[in-house]
Amino acid sequence: MFIVVFIITILILVVIHELGHFLVARKFNIKVLEFGFGIPPRAWGKKWGETLISLNWLPFGGFVRLLGEDESDPETLKNKRSFASQAVWKRILVVVAGVGMNLLLAFVLFYLVIAAQNFKVQLPLLTNYHFAGVKQTNEQVVLVVEVAKGSPAEQVHLKPEDRIIAINGQPIASADQLVAEVKAQAGKPVTLTLTDVQKTQTRVVSLVPRENPPPGQGSMGVALGTFEMANLEYATLGQKLLAGPIHSYNLVLYSGQILGQTIAASFAKKDFTPVSQNVAGPVGITTIIKQILAIKNPLIPLLDFVAALSLNLAVVNVLPFPGLDGGRLLFLVIEAITGKKAHPTLEKYVHGVGLVLIVGLLILSTLSDLKKLF
């Protein structure tokens, strides 16, 4: 089931992105030669009007191939329906249309997710960050990180990501406080009040902490962590109406700040393991989807994840890297400023090399994902 959901998710993201390029190209009467799913070599193809619809063997991403794009033949470049013969502003709009469609999808899905949670969202605060355009309050959260087999905690079905909010009815503010309370009650029944991270479901369990636990397990048999969470509330009408774009904006800046700090720390320590741990390829995405589908009510978390993927796809694609939309955009911006086109052969070569590097990065990320699994 999770593989089917993965395939549908990738298909939606690819179709939305490439549909942006396709629709704007058709609006300007540019001939679309091929609408491809996956990366060649081609596995199957069928003509639909003047456009070839193709399925390709490498199931990562997709493409729209336009007449006069990455082409050096003079006659093709002069064709009125050629991409190359269009005004530079039209070509810019065609190139950014895919990113625009991914942003639109992210806005809509994030709005649905936030509205379903009564316009309240909770995010882990991994760095000192103030979220814009939303009411923010921070709090300390005590979470179960790991549960030992055969322990009192396992017997009452405690599991990782359970949030402990009280012991014997007394609120808990930190893991150290909870450990001290449990030790004081060793050998006696205690009552724990638990919720999920977002406090949407509450349950109460009773257990007896061990007086002489196995080494390294503790009285309850759990590993605990204290985390800071940001509670975000879209309180005003304007904040509610713009919840999708506001959340997307905050996530891009927040994630960028965390990634920047991770990269800086990796350079300082000359250890890039933390960076690789924060990057997921197709296998990693499939694993995350599998975990989401294991949740009791997975729809909202799944929509949230697809929205985040669509937002990431938009951000990555707009980067000025050869082979990506951002790489093509860079050539067009330079042309708009200087009034001079790059030589078609040079641009074709640059984007070809970029595509090879992108495929290489996909392979490396897949190997990294497999290493994390095994």
C-alpha cells in the first residue's frame, strides 16, 4: 500500500510541475514535443495530438520537451512555434511555471492541513526562530524516545513519540523532573497522563516503576527527551486566509536556517554525516510514507508531507543549478540584462552535464537511504 501511495504522490508532484510548463507553453503557442514521466530511457510512448506522452525507466521526476529547447539547428531555432524564438519574458514565464504550480499545490494543501487543525500548528523548535505572520508561544515537551522490551513501560504500551504531560496528576515540565518523581515512587503504582505531540488525543496509564531495573534502562524502561515546541495559531481573519502561503514562507526560512547551521557545523567538525542524515531520496520518502500510513488517522499527516514535498520541489527547482529550472532561468535573466543570448550549443552542454549530476545525486541519496535502513 505504501508503495502505491509513494507512486501516486510522485505522480501528482510531477504532473503538477510539468503541467505548469505545458500550459504556459501552449498559451504562447509553443510546440510541446513530449510530456515525459520519469527520466529516459523511454519505456513507453503514445502521441496525443502533437505531443508524445512517455513513460521512462527511471521513475524520478519528469519533463516537458519543447521545440527549440536545447536545440542548435538554425531552422528549428527560427521556427515561430519554437521556444528559442519567443521573447525572453515569455521564456521566463514558461520556465518558472512549474515552480509556480508546486508552490500553489503547497499553499492549498497546507491550508487544508492547518484548517483541519482549527488553524493551530505545532512544530519542533530546533533553533531560535520566530515565525512570521502568526501568533507563536513556545513550550517544553517531554517525549518518550525509546521503550525497552519487557519493561513496565512496554507492558502498558508506551511508545516512541508519546508525550508525558503529568505524573499522578502533577504537570511535568522536563525529563529530569519526571525521572526524579519516578525514582521517588519506585515500587509504588504511578499514573502517567499521555498525549500525542499535538495534544489531540489523551490517555492515562498506570505502572509500577522498578526498584532495581536492569543497567541502563531506568525504573520505567524508557529513554526520555525534553524538546522545545513552537505553538503557532493563525488567529486573525487575514492569517487564516493566508495560512498556506504564510506557513510555506516560514517553513522555507526555518528549514534553510537549520540546514545552514547543520552544514556549518559539519564543515567545522569535518563530518558530513549530519547533512546526509537530513537528506532523503526516493527510498527515504517511501519509508516516511510507510510510517505515516501506520498512524491511526494518516490523512492529515500525509497531506502535510505531500505539501512539504511540493514546497521542497519548488525551492530546489528554482536554484541556479544546471539542468534545473533555476539553471535555465539564470541564462534567461542574463539574457534579459545583457540583451545577448547564450550560444545554444553551450547551454545544451551545460544543462546536459547538470542532468547527469542530478541523476548522480539521486543515486547517492538512494544509497544513503538504504544505508540508513540497513
